Amino acid sequence: MHKILLTAALAALPLAASAADVKDDVVEARQGYYSLLGANMGTLVSMVKGETDYDGAKAQTAADNMLTLTRYNVGHLYMPGTSNADMPGRTDALPKIWEDMAGVQEKGMAFVKAVENLNEVAGLDKGELAKGVQQVGGTCKGCHDDYRAKH
């Protein structure tokens, strides 16, 4: 019986978290997600720029990682109340995201398509990689221009 009560008490602990803590967690998770995308994109950009040698296997792995990340459902990462207006200094997400979710989703789908295209060519050669990276980068920029605070 004590084991059941302890289990029930432990299960209730997450419910005690404050709304601010939940919003901080959402922002941290959102930033972590985009950091993972950025780390893989950085690997590819480095090859395209010649900062590191082109390696088809490494390029394909980075593209595969990005493709895997596009399959992740990010809906919960966009909790209302987690914009830079709601949490100054904590995030660069503009309130416009929540005012134009259809536009965000459209840009997100363009990003997914670009990553799918990148995944098809990343391991072929540096020229094909460069075209794919440019396409993905364009979709990133399009979203950042509209929905991310500039510094």
C-alpha cells in the first residue's frame, strides 16, 4: 500500500510545476530542437564553404539527422505565451508566430521539402550538397526574417 501511495505522490510531482517553469521548459526544448538542426546544418555549411573537406558519408549523416528531426512533431514547442513579448530576453520567437500559425506551417513545410531534397543529394558530391544547403538555408532565412527577432 505504501508503494502505491509513493508512486501516486511521485506521479503528481510534475503537476505541481508552475506555469512559468513549463513555459521555460518549452522554450528550452524549442531552442534545443533548433540547435540540433543548426549543428547538422553547420557541418554541411562547413563542407560547402571548404572549411572542412567534403566527405560524402558525413554529409549524408548530417542530412539524415536533419531529415529525422523534420519527422518530430514540434507543435508542443509553440505553446502560446512563449514569445519574446511574453518572456523578454529568454527567446527570439516573435508573437507573430501565434498570430500567423498558417504562415508558420507553410514555411515549415517548405523547410521539410528542402531537407528531403537535401537528403537525396548530400552524399553525391560537393556541388549537389551546395545546392541542397542553399535551398534549406533559404527556407531557414524565410522563417527567421518573419518570425524571429533580429539583434
